[in-house]
Amino acid sequence: MPLQPSASDIASGGILPLDREKACLVGRVWMNSNAPGPHVAAIRDDKLIDLSALAPTMADLLDGPDIKERVEDHAGPVLGDLQDFLDRGALLAPCDLQAVKASGVTFIASAIERVIEERCQGAPERANSLRQSLRDKLEPLLIDIAPGSKRANEVKDHLIEAGLWSQYLEVAIGPDPEIFTKAQPMSAVGCGADIGVHPDSKWNNPEPEIVLAISPAGKIVGASLGNDVNLRDVESRSALLLGKAKDNNASCAIGPFIRLFDEDFRLADICNAEVTVTITGADGFETTGASAMSAMARTPQALTDATIGDFHQYPDGLMLFLGTTYTPTCDRDEKGGGFTHHKGDQVRIESPRLGALENRVTTSDLAPPWRYGVRALMRSLAARRLL
């Protein structure tokens, strides 16, 4: 398999949307056949239906008209029960050849946390003493401000004069959003897999997000859930360390499936969704938080338009993380030390109409190494005569 996920006690019924009978869900599973490899599949009555003859890759499936109708009309063979794939750690991230991009600082709350990080310079014990003061100074000015507007420019001038301006506020209320590469194609892990935190990090957290599935033409065709694992101490030392803070082995989880848009599930449902996260440690620690997508400073469509267009093409499509308003700040190990992951933490990210993504935390050097890339996929598809 591309990555050996952690042993899973996840129940299949607990990861599907509440309105699963209405949802058109597509994903990828690993099959140990004569030519082992990932198969594109759809969920029907808790069973995985092979879509390989319809589309050899998820990138192919999402590039074309009438995706939902083609999926629902396809009479592929049954690959097995969803629970069996979960138990074997064979439920993969639902994307394959797509670029994996992310938008940062898309909520005012997250912008303020980034300013706090910047001023901490990698020292988490300084965060609590800064947090309330910066919130009191920044929140009244930033709430309900339109990025790039005349009012935003006025606020920027005021904050510069007050010595409170930050590069993070530039992408929060300025004309251009932050869009960065989260992971390489084929490197994201799926539901049930270990997620990796760089072993150098002492201050880190999950980032529970909705992830858009976008076609090469720039059309948003569906959505999934994602964990944009983040190293707060690394990025707070320098924003130029964003690559180390974000892109490490197993540090990107997406799943469990992509829910395709249709008459019952539209982009408006994403804009009004709530995403919750529960972190449960082997030491008995537990914390829960929520992110309301309605609080986004920029719309999902605006972020998409800023990512793909005449200025930048993605011939295999892309997955776009939308950001989060939730950052756990509760003390875990010592007073004033804030939150950081421990190995063995279970992270459950859920939203009623997208289901739930569950992963266990380890360090990136101990997570299974990423070895199954595009060339391996092409060899598998060729052996199955799908190319």
C-alpha cells in the first residue's frame, strides 16, 4: 500500500454523512489484486463500487460534465464492505493526481492567532500573556471588514502607526489571500491513517478544515474534510519556514470521501457548515472545538478564483483547504504552555454533511514513509489495462 495506516477501530457508520442516503460519495481504496493499486470507488449501501472502468483516477473522474450522473449510472463490481477497508487500513485519501493547495488566515480569529505566534518567536509560553491584549486591540478593528476594501486600507494604516501591523494581517484583510502548497500529489493520507508531526516541533496542532475538489476548468465539484497539521513553533520563528511547518511526511489528511455537489448539496452548504474537532489523548486528555464557515473573511469561491485561472492552471485539478477558525489554546502539559500534540492522540474532524475524518498522531519520522507516487500509480494502471 502507499502508506500503512494505523490499526483502526473506526466504525464505518460513524464516518458517513448524516444524510448519506442522499449523498454521492466518491473515494479511493487499495486493492491487493494481481496488479495491486488504488481503485476509484463510490459508496452504495456501505459497499464500495469500483469506478475504474469509468475513470482510472480521481483526477479523470472530476474532469468532465455530469459527474454525479455518470457515477450513479455506472454498474461497476462491488469491491467490498466499507468496514472491511477501514479495518485493513485500505481507505485512501480520495484525491490522487490533484495538486493539494491550502488557503491560510481566512478567518479573523486565525489571523489574530498568527499574529500571536509571530510575536512569540517560537516560545509557546509567551502566547497566553499576549493573547487577550492583542485580541482586545485587533478584534474590534477587524470584525466584518471586507478584504481589500477602502476600510481595510484605513485599518492597515492605523495598525502600522500603532505598531500592530503584521504580514498575517496583510493576507487577512489585504487584496490577496495566502495560497500555499500543502502537500504533493499522491502524498495525502486517508481516514484511519497515522498523521505526522515533525519531531522537531514542541508546539503544534491539528487544523480541521473543509477541502474543495476543483476541476481543471476551475469548477468546484465537491468537498471533503481535511487536517492541515500545523507546527506553530516553526512558522512563528519565520513565515519563510512555512514549508517545514506544513509539508512533512503524513502531515496532510483528507477524507473520508469527496461528496459531489448536486441539487441537495451545494457550495452554499459549505459556506454555512460547521466543522468540529475532538482530540483525545492516550493520557486521558480531551478537548473539542468548532469552526463556523460563515465566519470566513473570504468566500470559498473567491479563494478558488485566487488560486486557479488564466494566471495559473492545474491540468489535473486541485484540492483546496479553506482554513479554520479553531486553534486549540488550552494548557495541556503545564500552566501557560498551551496545547500541543502527544503521540497517540486521536483526532476526529467532522461535519454533518461530509462525515468524519479520523486519524492518530505520530511523528513524521515514525509514520510510514511516502513511497507510492505517480510513477507507481501509472505502472499499476498500465498493468490493469486502464491507460
